[in-house]
Amino acid sequence: MNSIENEKLQQMNTSNGGYRLKEAVKAMIKYAKPILREFPREEKYGLAKRIKDTMYDMQHLCNEIQTKYYKKDTLRELDTLLLDLRDYLDEAATPIPRKQGSKKKHKQQGDGQTPELPPQPLVCISMHQYETWSKHTKAIGGMIGNYKKYVEGKQTK
């Protein structure tokens, strides 16, 4: 992640609560859209859809927080969705072994035998994408934590 993106994430972690949180989630969605389009076909309608739905649910909860129609439960739900998203990202970054004997036809060798190629593991996101996405989730998690402290401190007064 370049210094401009780091600067943006740090600026978002200021005291403007729901709006900054919403902007951070929007930035994460903007980063994720092209990556989700490149998911392998086997995972595009499963894992990629879950990741996208989770991020949009997070954006909806940010709207609730921004309009002040919330209780602590909304922040807890947002925090739970963030944990779910982190689990999905871990799953997307983990190589999935493919079965032996794929249906693809390979070029035949001179003796008529097809070469046995070992199946390549299926990876949905690269390690760089995983690290960058994790920085976004870490920044959002910090904002949620700070906002929880702010709300709890506000309610005790």
C-alpha cells in the first residue's frame, strides 16, 4: 500500500465517528470490487458473493450509525461483520488444492503420452492483496473500537 493510501486511512481515523467509518468502508469496497471480479469461477458465486454482501451490510450499518439510529447492538453487529469479513479473506488467501485429473486437454508428447502436470492450487487473492485488504479491515476495526469507547463514555455521563 502506498503512502497516499496510508495517509487516507490515518485521516479517516479521526473523531468524526460514523462519517469517517463510512468513508473507510467505502474505500475498502472500492478497493475490493476489481479483485472480486477476478475470482475464479468456482468461488465467484460463493466466497466472492459473501465477501461483497458482508461489505455492503457493513456500509448499511455505517449509515445507521451516521444517522444516530443505533444502540450498542449496531456497533456489535458491525464488529461481528468485520470478523466475518476477516475470516472470508483468510479463506480467500489460503490455497485450495485441486483434484488430480482435470478435464483440460494437454498437448501430447512425441510418444503419444500426455504429460502429467501437477494441479496448481487455486488462490483467490494474492498475498499483497490480502495484506492491503487487511490494512483496511484493521483501520475499520480501530474506528469501531474508538467509536465504542466514545459511545460507552457518553452513556456513563
